[in-house]
Amino acid sequence: MATRELPLVELDARLGQRALIPFIIWYGKARMSVDGYQDKLPVYLDAPLAAGGRMLLAEPPLASTHILKPQPQRVSACCGGPCSSF
């Protein structure tokens, strides 16, 4: 079973790059998709992070223990008048 640790500092950096790199792509590979429009990332915690646990991107058959769902990105739309964000 192949796993890769996902340090919080790396997760934070990727959250800032969501407009450039799809959130489902990690290390050049598409991760398992979770239904829905909003970005989601299934992860496995081997123990609570506060107790020194690690967050992992895992390959099957390891199932996720948590699903990270960041804030939706703001979308801008122009409709022939002033642009608005919603």
C-alpha cells in the first residue's frame, strides 16, 4: 500500500494555488474524486494531529478517515455591466 504524507504547510500552500492547479491533482496524479461541485480531498489520519498523527494521501485499499473541503473559491461574473463577485 503506497501512502504519501501531506504536511500542513504543503496543504496550506496548495490551498493558495487552487486557481492554478486543480485541487484534485497532487504530485502529478489525480486523486480519488468525491462527488459534488466543491473541491474535496479524501485523506487518512493515522492518529489525531494534536497527538503527533500524520495526514496521508493514500492509495486503495486504504480508506479515507476525513474529507477536507476548503472554502469555495469566489467566482466573478460580468453581465454587460459592472462586474460582481458572488
